Amino acid sequence: MYILPTPTHTQIVQRLYKRSLLLARDWIIDYRRWRVEAITIRQRFEANRMVQDPKRKRALLDKAEDELQKFAHPNPYIYPTAPEGSKWERYGVQKPIFFKSTYKE
């Protein structure tokens, strides 16, 4: 039996940061406006970078998770080739091709 390792605090923060950027991208279509928001998100993460207290870290992570849930987009952007995207498995499932047999008895 293989037990999955628990993610480290750094991995949790990195995933949270990526989800924050993707959520901002769902709401803001214009790249220039999104870039400004991305810089703001980065500043918020950097402001809490040197926090050492585990309880404070957990509280910050919980607060960030709550914000992600609060601002979740009702119709998030899905890349066309991603699962459930508009091109997902468009040509992936092929019908069987029947060949005429050239074998003569």
C-alpha cells in the first residue's frame, strides 16, 4: 500500500498562489488589467512571507481559502483542450475502420 505524502507548507502556498492567479484570470479578461491584479496578489503573498508562527500561518491560509471560495467565478474559464473543454476528445474517440479483405480463397 502506497501512502501519499502530505504537501509541505511551501507547496500549499504555491498552489494557493496559482489558484489565486487563475481565479483573477477568470474575472479579468484584459491582460493589462489582469497583470496589475497579479502584482497585487503577489504583494499580498510577499507581505506574509516571513511569518514564522504556525498558528498565524494556518490562519492566513484559512483566510486565503475563504477568499477563494467567496470570489469563485460561476463560470470559470476552461482551456479548450482541457478536460470538459470545447475540444476535449473531439477527435480522440475514433470509429473502427473496416477494411475490405483482399484475401482470396
